[in-house]
Amino acid sequence: MKFITVTNQKGGVGKTAMSLHIAEYAARARGVRTLLVDLDGQRNATFLATGRARYEEGTVLDLWDDELPVPKPIASRMSFDVLPGNEFAAEVDKQSEEETQKALHRLHSLDYELLVFDTPPAVGARQVVPMQQGGLLVVPLEPEIQAIQGLAGLLKIWKDISEETPLALRLVVNKRIKNSTHQEAILDTLRRSPAAGPHMLQEELTARTLVPNALKDGKPVWDYDRSDPAAAIWAVVCKKLTEQVLAVDSTETQEETHG
């Protein structure tokens, strides 16, 4: 089982849209059994994936209750399955990280090859513990001062975790406004930063209504409007992110074969 955690310590940067598109690309283009785990109490991923925001039973919160069975995932409107979020999910952040570790470990009983965690923007167990599962950390990054203020703290958390667990990092520029000298200056600083620069994807996702319109229809952007050049860029980004995680399986298989 492989893991991709999508997070940022600021809301509104496109975290949920990124989670949904990664899950869809992995499930449909790569044929990988994929589960999107909605850990954000706002449940936007649940709503956009299923058309329904509120589920009374069978939500992620059940993972923290040993007396309840592991909740059964729900088929999304796309090609992956969803473990619905819960509006009271923030309550588990009051518990120890060990409790969240045990809760997420129960997901190993499910028959999926890839888990995509959509996390809340607030620092806490639901943001940090998914990273501790290893795999890939994806950080959608809006090139605005307010949006990158928390990046240093997130990079510190990633660095600490990656020293103990294999966890790659990719920063994805989102909501880019073309010809904005203000944003270009911010991106130039990030690219030259030894802490951020090496982890930034070359592709940049622009600010467009294409993305929310597509997700409202329960579709990825590349199905919603194939003629829009932005759709192809989204597909390339998701391809690079999923292949970085899934390529580990290929490497391990080759090593076992030749070992």
C-alpha cells in the first residue's frame, strides 16, 4: 500500500482539488485501486467526489473507535473510492498522535494499492500522522505572501519526518496568474531557496474557473474540457506525482527479481 498526503497550512490553495485529481488519475489512467481518505472536517472532498457532504455512519471518525468495524468506502462519481469525512473530525486532534497512528493503521485491512489523504490546513494529528505513513507529500502552493507564510513550518515538519520515514516532497504551484510580476517575484525567491527550490514541479497550474466547474460536475478537468490547455497541464502534474510513488513498486519488484 502506497500513500500520498496532500496538505498545506493555509486553506484555499487548491488542496482538495489536487487530492481529487491525483486520486482520479491514479485510478483511471494507471488502473490502481485508489482510496481518497477525507480527513478534513469541512468535507469538501467528500461532497465533490460523491455529491453528498454529510454521512451519519461509516466515516473516517469510525477509525478511532476500536469497537466499530473499519468503515466501508463509498464509490465516487469518478473512478476511485472515498472514505467520507466527518464534521467532528477535529475532535481527534485532542488525542495523542499515537491514537491517530492506530486509527490510520486500520486502513491497511482494506484492499487498496494507493491511499490519498486530503488533510485539514491546521497543524495537528490529522495533518502530521498521514505524512508519517511515508510515500509522497504534495503541497499545493499559491504564489502569494499569505499563502507561503506557513511553508517554513511545514518544511520543518517534513524534514523531521523524512529523517525517520521515506517521504518525498513535491511543491506544486497553483492558482498562478500569468504576467503577474508580484507572483513571479515570489516564485523566483522560492525557486532559488535551497529548502523549497529542489522540490518544485516545473509545471504551474493557473487560476481558472475550469477546475471548480469540472469538479461540480463530478469530473476531472481533462474530461470536462479537453480543448482547454490547462487540462493537459493538470494531467501532466498528476502523472508525475502518481508515478513518483508507484515507481517505488517497480524498483522494489526489480530488486526482488534480480536479488
